[in-house]
Amino acid sequence: KAGVTQTPRYLIKTRGQQVTLSCSPISGHRSVSWYQQTPGQGLQFLFEYFSETQRNKGNFPGRFSGRQFSNSRSEMNVSTLELGDSALYLCASSPGTGVYEQYFGPGTRLTVT
Amino acid sequence: EDQVTQSPEALRLQEGESSSLNCSYTVSGLRGLFWYRQDPGKGPEFLFTLYSAGEEKEKERLKATLTKKESFLHITAPKPEDSATYLCAVRRNNAGNMLTFGGGTRLMVKP
């Protein structure tokens, strides 16, 4: 079974621009969660989508948004990029919202200059 | 607010020298404690899920245990390939799949 895939793997953007990251979950998984990982703050939860609906949201500004499509693929968008948005963005998939493990993708490394 | 604290932040071991990593947590209604391994530049790799105090799980040289306030990851006779950052996370009731992570323990095993 193929794992979680994320595209692109690396991205360099300029302050003020916006960016869209993509995540394809494991086949059959319907829940997708997004996390931000930085050296200073560690891994922090951004949001979770299940059946195209946002179920939970972390403590991030409204510049961070996401969506999920009917095939469970998910995208996250960051508008008006700031230097502090430089991070590894990780996507995790799970079969549902019951008692399941989450499996992470390789991440997208975003650098904002 | 959920809190997860891992100690030590870094640990250096000689190959074969067993040790334990600690994960202390505060969560309202635990619905699973997770251990992940993360290699540099990669996403976390799932290791274990523990659900209730007293539960133990093993995989190769790793054994995870859970009490009402903390979890331990015991590493027996580690090898250099066990070098990685080990992350602990908790999920609470009524929070879907949202995980709260600790800061991790960076383990280095010298041959």
C-alpha cells in the first residue's frame, strides 16, 4: 500500500506571497490532519479534515486554511506569508476519527525569504 | 490545556547501553498516547499506541509502557540505527485526530 504523499517536497517563497501544499492520504483513509514543525515550537496541530469537513482547528491565524476533496486528498493554503511561516509542513492520514493511528507523509519544507 | 513534556531532550548512549525515555502528560480524558520515531528530514514514523494505564507494547528493541501520568520508551541494547528523535503525543476525547506533541528526545547511539 502506498504511503502518504505530499507535494511539493521543497518550496521557496517570498514574504507576502501565498502558497498551496497538497497531501494524498493512504488509500481508503478519510481523515487528513496537518501539522507545522519548527525547531522552536516543535510539532503543532493546524487542522483536521474528515469527509470534506473541517473537524478540528489548532491555534493558528486565519491566514492558514485548508480543504479536502471528495477523494480525500487535501490541500492547505497559507496567504500573506511571513518569515515565521518557514517550517516543515506535515500531513497525516487515518482511516477515520475513531481509535486509529495516524501515518505521516514526508512533509513539505517551506522557506520564506 | 493538554501538555506533553519529554525528557531528556538529548541522550547519548553507547551501542548496547540500555536506557529509557520519559513522556509526562496532562490531558483531560486520554484517548491514546502515541510514540513516533523521526529521522532528520523525514516525517514521523508510527511506533506504538497505548490506551490505558498498565498497558505495554513491544517492537524489536523498543518497549513502551503507560501510567496515569507518564509513559516510558525503553530501549534495550540499542544499535546505531536506533539513532533518531523520538516523539510522544496524546489525543484526548472529543478532539478527533488532533495530537498534542512533546518536544521530543534526540537519541544518539555510538558504535
